[in-house]
Amino acid sequence: MPLDQLLTTNTDQLAGALEAFFWPKFFFDFLTKNFDAAVKPVPILQVLNVVIALVCLAYEWPLRWVAGSNLHRSMVARLLWLPLATLSAVLLYQTTNAALYYVIGCGVYFWAYSEGEVSFLSVSLSVLV
């Protein structure tokens, strides 16, 4: 998966979550109004999406303390984290586009993992050592 696609998805989720502070809307409110409490009186879902988007940005465009760590090189960690990011993004109306791109990213990472692909960073570090 190209790095810039997930970076774009992360910024799209962050922008949508920030927009949802001003115009809160639960995505499935056309089916039921039971979940409106997650966005309207207290912005629980908005804060959750902001936190997840910032963690994803730090993970995909790694900070110095993240880059090269075992967590950053792990494809399994990405396969566990991206569905959680997708779930939080699909629940908020403003971040549904990011959820669609996260699903595509999950599919590509699963395909790469099932084919036995390893992280580029782990290969480059093994060549240097």
C-alpha cells in the first residue's frame, strides 16, 4: 500500500472528526436515533476519531521514537489496528470516506501478509547489519 494513501486517509479522518465537532452526525442515524448520544451532548465519537487519526499519522509518518521499532515494522499490528480505525471512522458521518480507504488498506495489508511480504524497513535494517 502506498504510504501517501494512508497518510491521506489519516488526514481525511482527522479533518472529518474536527468538522464533526461543529456539525455532529452519527452515520446510521437514518436507521435509529439511539446512538445520537455518542456525538451530540458530549463529543465522544469525535474525540475518539481525532485520537485514532493522530495515532495513525504517528504510525504511518513515524516519529523518531516510533520509526524502526518492532511495533512499526509489524504487519500484524497494522492488521489489528486498521479495523479498529475503520470501525471508529464508519460510525461518524464526516469520516465515512476515510473508512472506505481504511477497508482498502486492510485488504492490501492482508493480501501482502498472506503472500509472505515483510516490511521494507525490516529488510533494509537486516541489510545494514
